[in-house]
Amino acid sequence: MLQQIQETSRYILEKTEHFIPGIGIILGSGLGGLVKEIKVKYTLPYSEIPHFPQSTVHGHKGQLILGYLSDKPVLAMQGRFHCYEGYDMKQITFPVRVMKQIGINKLIVSNAAGGMNPEFQLGELMIIKDQINFFPSNPLIGKNEDELGPRFLDMSETYFKEYIDIAKQIAEQNNIRVKEGVYLGVSGPCFETPSEYRCFWRMGADAVGMSTVPEVIVARHGGMKVFGMSIITDLGIEERIENVSHEEVLKVAATQEPKMSLIVKELVKRIL
Ligand code: HPA
């Protein structure tokens, strides 16, 4: 794996004339709109990047964007990889390893998620304050490469508190309603049954989705500081559960995306 990480990093650095981003951003379903705000310098399709998996999901584009957001150098993943596509945890998180290798120490992740917290409305923006790994595996299983991080990883502050505080300030200053909550990650591809939503809520999660948790584990393994946000695209609240479809998820995400983009853009300005 080490060799692959190095080869991919070298490819990206060569293609971008050694453009060094200060922050990595992973854009989730229907949340690619932030790219419009980036002064794009380089676009690298995943299909051309050595060792990169391919994005197979509608609504996930599949390219790396390098450029300036709020005049700060960033790398954005437009489209990510999921367990339900058949990728294993190491493949899903490979791009995060590469980000770290090219010198990125900060990561922002976004996703669409189902909300279980009865205080949530459809389209709610949720700042992720912690996560629960409910995937069938863990990306750190296997031989530990000590150069990449510790064998036994401390997860006591997975999402960096300082970033959460800044994001809340930004939201308040811009009259954007945000909530904080715990994100639980599952493999998918099924959406949850009413009993599963109820189970996850009782377990302590506010929202559930099919991504983010593996990437964040690997980012923490590499010592990166992480910020995450979910858009609540459907509700799994007892007595209020409705049908959910991927199209509906994309539709709700798109309506709320500008607010999340604003918060991310401001956050980048303040932490870089
Ligand atoms: N469950 C799992 N993943 C999701 C959901 C959901 O309700 N909504 C968007 N992604």
C-alpha cells in the first residue's frame, strides 16, 4: 500500500506542477456545488489517476479538483467511494492516504444522511460532532504501517472541536440554522427499515449514512484535523417515516447545498 500511495501522490504532484493544497475536501451526494466556488487550476479524472478506484454512483462525478477556495489552496474530491459499490475499506480510504502523503493535514467531509433525531427537519444541516462505525469492517484492520499512524488509534476527539465552534459561529453570523449530532455509518445500499432507524437512534446516533466514517478514521490515523457536515435529506423518525429514494436524497441535498458551501468556504478562510 505504501508504494501505491507514493506512486499516486507523485502522479498528482507531477500533474499539478507541485501545487500543495492546505486542505482536503470530500464532497458527498449532490453536494458538488462547492466546486463552482473553486478557482479551478487542475482537474484530474479518477480514471486517469493510478491506483484510484472509480466512482460508480449517479450524482458522484469522479474527479479531483485542485485550485483556490477563498484564495486558499484546496484539493476537492468530487465524488467518493462507498462500501456498497464493492470497494473494501482500504480502497475507500486510499484518497485520504494520498492527501496526507502530499502534505494535507486538514480534512472537510460532507454527506447526505437520514435523520433520526425528532428535532430535525427535512433539509437540516448537521455539524458532525462524533461518529459511530457500524460498517462491517474497519480500514485499519491488517498490518499497521507505523509510518502512516499508530496501531491503536485514539478516537476521543475525532471531529476537531475548534472547527465545530468556528463553523457554529459562521452559521450564526449568516443566519443559517445548524444542529450538531452524531453520524452513524452503515455499508448500505439499503436505506434503513423503520426498526433500524429506531435502533440507531436508541444507540445514540442522530443521523445515518453510507460514507464518511472510514475516511475519517484514516484521516485521524494520519493525524489530520477533521470537520464534517451532513445534510439531512430524509427522516427516519418514528411515526414520521416516509419513502426515500436516491433521487429524493439528491433533490433535498441540492436545495441546502448553498448554505453548506457558504459555511465550508468561510471555514476554509478562517482555518488556513
Ligand atoms: N440512510 C442511509 N443513508 C442515507 C440516508 C438514509 O436515510 N439518506 C441519505 N443517505
